[in-house]
Amino acid sequence: MTQAEIIRAGKVVLRPKRIEDAPDDYVWRCDPELDELDATMPLNQAYTEFLRFYQEEMHRPYIFLCVLPDDEASSFLSST
């Protein structure tokens, strides 16, 4: 396990999110079907606004990204 990885369990890695994850997270969070599965509302904001919020959120120590093999899917997790 590298220092950037928090937990590795089989094919799943829980790690801090990175700025490179922003485009995929934006697409994920704008998808109504995925948001329904996550029990959230789809984002209704421009990517530039989303990116500004995303950059601020990256400094919080409790935000992680769950990565599945071959970037099949990912989801953000929070300890709150």
C-alpha cells in the first residue's frame, strides 16, 4: 500500500481525492440516475463553480474516493 492509499480491500482502494478526480466526479454528480441511487439531487451548477468548491473540499481530511478496478466507477465518501 502506498502512502496515498488509505485502505485497500481486494480490488477496492479508499484514498484521498485528487484534483484529477474532479471531471469524473462532476459527470457522476450531474447524472440523475446515479444521483437517485445515491439518494441525492443532481448538480445544477457550472463546472467552474463545481471545481472551486471541489478544490476547497480537498483540504478536508475526511473526504475520500473509493476507486474500483479500471476506474469502472467511483464514489466519494465522507465521515460526517
